Amino acid sequence: MAIDLHVYSNGPPGTHQEPPDEDNMSDSSSELVEIDNAEFPSFFEERGDRLFHSHGRSPYPLPIDADEQHRLNRQHALLRGFLDNHYVGPVTEVLRPGARRHVIDLCTGTGRWVMDMAAIFPHVHFDGCDIDNVTFEMHDIADRFRHRNGTVDFVHARDISLCVRNYPALIREVARVLRPGGLFVSCEWDSYPCMIDGTGLGSRAPRTHHYFSLINSALHTLGVRSIAGNVPRFLEQSHVFTDIQCARFTVPVGPWQGGLERTGERLMTNVLVYAQSILPLLLEGEFVSRRDAVGLIEGIGDEIDNVPGIVLVYNTVHARRI
Ligand SMILES: C[S@@+](CC[C@H](N)C(=O)[O-])C[C@H]1O[C@@H](n2cnc3c(N)ncnc32)[C@H](O)[C@@H]1O
């Protein structure tokens, strides 16, 4: 299994050096530097009772502590169960044996996807990029990747919408590193839950609707907007992707849907953990008082328990590099 299990950085944000002459077969154009244990504290800061990453220009507003790690791992498990797979799109074709294969997982989080995929595709080299400590390579996706042009087979971008302000610029960089025929996969949640029957969330689950409105207003102040519905258009407008295919999956929040009870329970737990994790952003921006927030989060729990039919839509897009 070809995974770097050390923690590396390609230097502080914005300090990427231009590649040397492309005179060898390496996929990467700059060296990784292993981060010394003593340096780790400088990458984090405590705010309130939560731990956040402190470096880089990322707008990412969520903590990186145990509750969040569990949320990400739970999300990984729920998506694996719901989709019955770790990926969408022609991944097996793109990663077929016979050549040296290379995958980048953007904003890899706990690295579970990389580890599971590396077990399924043992002949493939996987790089997980993140700005926190738990994964394989520290890299801010707003910076140029260290990989050479046209050397990567597959770039995977799952649940990265809170990490990126300029998605078209990211797509340009993804296109640079992908080989012709290479695959880009994006998977993103809608920014609001909704009702499966099309009725208004505001009337059926008003506290959930209100809390998510506050979240979206706060995210706008960070320059983060919902990208789920825009990824196909961004890919089209780049003029370097073809065979753009999209799907929307309606995932139950709560165990109300027959056959998807476990998925619904996991997503319910994650919505509640997310509501807590995003709270520091809402409090720091004075979007809500702590007392009102506590009431709203309790309200979300009540509504999920008592209003069957709340769903979150999961959007997948895959496209091939021309
Ligand atoms: C919501 S998690 C995504 C988890 C992962 N993709 C998955 O599907 O399990 C977002 C991750 O992106 C990282 N992150 C935030 N901003 C980033 C940036 N600018 N560049 C790279 N990683 C970033 C965070 O540290 C966090 O681990």
C-alpha cells in the first residue's frame, strides 16, 4: 500500500517554489519537509473550549478536535453505507493496473477515505492533503499543488465547500495536475436540509431552518458560499473537462425511512454535532446569543425526532480531463 504515513508540509502558505527542470520521472515538483513534533502546537489554537487550526488562509470554520474527527469518520461510514461504495464515477477504469497511478484526496480530514481506497487499490499511490495534523501532507488547497502537470489520475474532493473561497481557481489547479482522461470527483452536501415531500422546511421545522439560515449568513462573511449546485457549471466553464455527470442523493436525517434507519441515525447525529461545531463562528460573529443558540440546537433535535421527512441532499459530480 503506497501511502505516506508521516506528516509533511510543502512550506508555509504562499511560499511554493517554481518547479525545477522536469528532468526526472517524479510526479512532484517540490520536496516535502517532515514536520517536527515540536512544531505542531504552532499549527493550532484553542478558542472557547474547542481546538482549531491556526495557520494558512483557509476559511474553514470548524474545530479539529475529537468531536469533529468522530463526525468525519461517521460521515465516511454513512456515505459508504448509503452509496454502497467509496466512490462514484469510472474510478476502476481510471485506476486500472498497468501504469503507475496517482490519486490526490483534497481536504482529506481523518484520512479514512484514503486508507480504505488504498486497501482496495493497492497498486495506486494516494496523497491526502489537509491543513491539520492528522493526515499525510499539509497543503492549503488555495496554493499551487506540488505535483507536476498531467501526472495525476484522479483528484477526489469530498465535503470541501467550507475550505475554499475560489472554486474555479481550484478547478484550474486540479486540471493542471490531472493527466488527459484523468478523473475529478466532487461530492458536496446542500447548505440547507429540506423536506422530502417538497414542503417548506421553514414551516415544518422552523428552528432547524432558522439555525441553518444563521450558519449560511455567517459563512458568507467568510467568503464561503454553497458550491454544491455550482460545481458542474464551474467545470463546464473551465473548458477543460468533458463527460460531466451529476447526481443528487436524498439522505434521511433521522431514522424515519425504512431500510435507511442506520444512515438516518448517523446523519442526525452529525447534524447535531455540526450544529455545535459551527457555534463558535456564530457566537464570534454575534449572529446569535449562546442562550438562543442552545435553544435552537435543542429545537433541531426535537424537530428531527418529531418531523419525519427531513433530508439533506448529497450532490456528486464526476468529469474527465480533456
Ligand atoms: C469537512 S472536512 C473534509 C473531510 C474529508 N474530505 C472527508 O470526506 O472525510 C474538511 C477538512 O479540510 C481541511 N481543510 C480546511 N481548509 C483547507 C485548505 N485550505 N486546504 C486543505 N485542507 C483544508 C480541514 O482541516 C478538514 O480536515
